[in-house]
Amino acid sequence: MERMDRVNQMVKREVCNIVQREMEDPRLHLVSISRIEVSRDLKHAKVYFSVLGEEEKVEKAQDALNSARNLIRKRVAQRVRLKFIPEFDFYYDKSLGFNIELEKEVERLNNEH
């Protein structure tokens, strides 16, 4: 496994634990971290998340994650040994919703035939 893959997995594991187990914000209850892309210089990371529910929940989750950005970074810094702890930018991962819609459409087509 390449070094950056290991870094991405290590940071993802910690961010997931923090968001899912330690944050008490109700806007984050149905949020899952789908992937993280840490830059090679370790100074920035794109954190992709998904959330079950309607569009309104996505916006609330995005706001909650952005509000908790510094706290998440501080907690990651306490647990992960890297030269730099990246600044996190949060992005909604639309692929989960797309996959669910695709599965529904396939099921509908199968039921028609």
C-alpha cells in the first residue's frame, strides 16, 4: 500500500470515530465519512461525507461539520502522528444517493418484467 493510501486510511479512521462516536451534534447522527483525500504536503484534506435523508439534512450536516472543523482537527492531531495535520474541507458525496436511486430503478424494472 502506498504511503498516501495509508495516511488517508489512518486519518479517515480517526475522523469517522470522532464524527460518529464523539460529536454530540444531532445534525451528525446519520452522517458517514465515505473517503478522505489528504494532499501530498499533508496540509489539506478533502473529506467526503454522505448522509441518509433529504437535502435539508445534507445542508445541516455540512454546517455541523464546518462548525466542528477545528475541533475535529485538534482531536485528529492528538491521535495521529504526522508532520502536519491537514485542514479539513467537507464535501457532500452524492454517490451514495445515486447508488440508492440506481438500485430502486433496477428493482422497478425487474418488477415490470
